[in-house]
Amino acid sequence: MGEPVDVDALRATTPAATSTAQPIVAGQVDRVVKKVLPEDVPNVAKDARVAMHKAANITLLMLSAMVQDQGRSRRTVTAADVKQAMTHAGFGHLIDGLDVKRPR
């Protein structure tokens, strides 16, 4: 494996993160994990939850930095910006799952 990522250092040096970016709350990650796990997996170990929480924060910081690095001069990040960053990050195979309309 590669070197461990220092999330605090990444957060401090990421242009998008130095403004008002907030880390994902652990409870949000827990809810997503519970929703997607099969019913026969009743529990997730604490260290696994912590690892997933850190991975979610690192991924969002990385995508935010990649969007910022695309040289956009506008203030609003669009879905197209995020999809382009995901493609560059190697997550292009996940983009089809993003085209779901949110209920209002």
C-alpha cells in the first residue's frame, strides 16, 4: 500500500477546504453503510466505521481539490464538474449511479 494520507494536512492545503468546508459527520456515514449492507451483516466494527468515515472525507476533499484545479472561474460547482473530477480520479464507472433525481 501507499503512504498514509494525513487528512488534516490535506484539509489545510486544499483550496476548496480552506474556506467553509466541513467534514462529513460520522453519523451520516454510518447511515449510508447501514443502508447498503445486506441484512445478514448486522454490525460493523468500530475501526471499520472510522476507516469508512476517513475514506469518505478524503474522497470528498480530493474531488473538491480536483474541481478547483480544473480552473473554473465561476463560484458554483456543477454536477458536470464533479463528474469530470470523478472521471479523472478513476471513479468514472460510478457516474451512472449519480443521475438519480432527488425527491423534493
